[in-house]
Amino acid sequence: MVTLLLWASVVPGQGELPRGYWYENYRDGVRAVQRGQSDLAVPLLLAAKAKGPAPARRAHFYGAIFDTFNPDYYLGEAYLVLRRFADADQSFERVRQSGLINPRDPEYGAFTRQAAEARAELTRVSVGVPNIPPTSTRPPDLPGLPVPVQPPVAQAPQQAPPAPTQSQISSPPPVTAPPQVQPVPIQTSRPPQPDPANPPAIPAIDPLAPFQEYSRHLIGGVAGFDYPQHMAVNDHASVRLRVSARKAIEELRASLQSAGRDPVVESVKLAPDMRAELSGAGFQIAAQSSRQQAISIDDDTTWMWDVKALEGGNLKLAVALTAIVRIDGVERTRDEETFYREVIVEALPTPWWTTATNVVQQYGPPSSLVWGGVPAVGASIWAWMFARRKIKARRRRV
């Protein structure tokens, strides 16, 4: 329901560009293509292309977020589904000239296949060849020539068989011997062998098939990393990594927002199973959730850690998200480098009075014993001062 409301708010009217930031239009357009809603994807991607920067592998989205911006590729996919083959061919040609998809990319196989399909359909439409399978073996009638009509075949009238004579009725029919059946010789010749001059064609194996199989296991989603920018030495803080396959970037950011923190949120690729890891020198890190979790299509998935700064200064904290893909029953992993982040946490040293208090609390006597001995110490001091005053008074008398 949240997704439908989001799409309803960004779908443009007639002659009107979608509202919102260009990267939101681009993200929603890509999701519409992946979900088969090409008619909704075209205006969103056109708006993102008109308002956004030039397509690039590392385009600046917002803040410190950089990601691939390639609207022409998804426009070509949408145009191909809508059978707008000329627009699809032009979009794929712009992608080819920009070099944003090369043979090392996982979507290269799908891109080459879709580009060839758009070019073939455009050629077929331009020459006027109908794409209708034949339904009859009768050759088509040539225009301008009359269709030949077959004249009806005259049939001879059927005559009644002659009536049998008296002699035929009284005498029985002669008995004839059964015909001799000739045995059929068994073929002992060898089966036909293939012609060595014309060997049978071997079907070609697509080397990109494993990459295409892997790409089909990933979907688009959003990930947010919430961490403290400042903390004191020996203090504990909570760190969270949350992913969602439904929420938008700003919606996930609002769910992670807390006082004094600015979470990092951006688009990522998600698999049915994901693994998250947090590391950093100078920190004591304790996991508060499972390292590997199954991703829900409707609910958010969250990883949590408890971190403690062991030393002061600018300490580096790194988080990595890994997609776990199973193909043909075999588990294969891939580091999702689109969401690998290294952040700086400023660990402030503890003041000396706080350190002294902690030392007393850790190594000193219990507080009950200290407060219980205060009256005794006060009484001892009063007695010492009273005795000293009496001694001085005696000396004066002498």
C-alpha cells in the first residue's frame, strides 16, 4: 500500500513532469521497470534525465552519496515493452555510445540481447514484414489476378447390382486357397552416418549466462547506516544498519533519525539472504543481532551492534553488506560494494575528574563504609582539637 501511494504521488499528468527530486524520480522509475510497469516508468525516467546530471557511473546524487545514473538503459527496456521500437533503439544506442555498460557488467548480456531485439523489430516494421505466423499451406493470392475456381467433378450415376440367377443360387461358391504371404527381408544395413563434410551444428553456449542467472536474484532496495559522530572514550553507543525493499530513501532516513545523528541512506541491491559486518580499530564491538538474516519484502531488516571506544581521537568505523545467492543449490557470495562505508567517529577523552571518580568507585572502599565512617572521623577531629586547647590553657597558667 505504501508503494502504491508513493507511485500515485509521483505519476505525472498530461504534459507535466513528475514532482520531487530527480534522484527520487530515477529510483522510482527503475523500480517501475523492474516490476513491469513500463507506462509509469517512462515519465519518471524522462523527468530524472531532464533534471539530473549527465549519465555517469559515479554521479552525485545528494550529500556524500554517489551512484550510477543510467536512465537511457531503463528507458530502452520500458520502450521495448511498450513496443516503441524506434525510441528503444535510440535509447540503447545512447547507452552504447556512453560506454556505461561494458562486458564486465552483470547486465551486459541482457543489454545486448534487448538492443538486438529492438533493432530487429524496428527493421521488420520499417520493411513492412508482418509478424503473423502462417495458418495454412495454401500460397497467398497475388493481387490483381482472379482466384481460379475448380470445376465440379461429374459423378457417374450408381446402378443397382444385377439380380442373381437360379443357377447361382443353387450352386455354392467355389472355395479358393488363401494367398501366399511372402516374408519381408530384415534390413541389416547400418544406420546412416553423419557426413564428415557437413557436421551437425553444435548449439552455442552463452558465456554470460551465469552472470544473467545471478542478476535475476537481486532486486532494488534502500539501506541506511546509523552511527554516532561523537562519543566519549569508554562510553557505549548503538550502531544500526537497516534495509528495506519497499521504502523510499527519505522514508527510511526518517525511521533511523535520532538526536545528534545523520544516517547514511542510499539505494542498494538486495538478495533473499544478506550478511552485514561491522569493524573498526580502537573499538570494542558486540553484535546485538544475527550476522546473516533473511530479507523480508514487506518489513524492514535491521542489524544492531554495541560499540565502545577504547581510545581517543578520530577512529574509523566500516560496515559492509554482502549478498548471498544460491544458484542450482550451491551457495555463492558476492560483496555488495555499492554499500561499503567507512565513517569517522570522534572519540573524546574522558576528563580527569571523571577518571578519578571512576578509579575510586572501582578500587576504593564501598560507599556505605565511607559514609558510615564520616561521623567517627568527625568525632576524632573534635576530640583532638579539644585536647589541644586544654594543653594550651595549662601552659598559660604555668
